[in-house]
Amino acid sequence: MPQRLHLVFGGELVSPQNNVFRDVSAIHIVGMFPNYEAAYLAWKAEAQRTVDNAHMRYFIANIHRLREESKPGSDTEPMTT
């Protein structure tokens, strides 16, 4: 069974209406999590911690969706299960 990795990250947006970061170099990487449930708890904690700043947003990225798992990886990209 392949791993389903999730990345939680966030930062200050230019505007609350758009998902454009004000300063990409200041993005806060919360961490990588082995499942959605753990990622959600981390996301929720950061979102609640920054609730007073309307420009702060945190996101959960499904890292496992960035690769096409039906195709083999390159020799430099071993995937172990």
C-alpha cells in the first residue's frame, strides 16, 4: 500500500479573496503528515492560532497526488512501501 503524504503550510496572503502569498520566502511549513487526519489536526491548530489575522491562510496539500503512481519512478526516485 503506498503512503498518502500530506503537507500542511501557510502564510500571509496579499488579499483574503485570493490565494496569493504576500512573501513566498516567509511561508510557514508546518510539516508532512502520514494521513489526512493528522494533517487536518495540524492545519486546524495553525488556523485557530492565527484566526485574528484575516490574511493568514493554511492549506493541506495532498503530496501523493503530485505523482502519477501508475507510472514507475526514475532510478533516482525510489518509492518504498
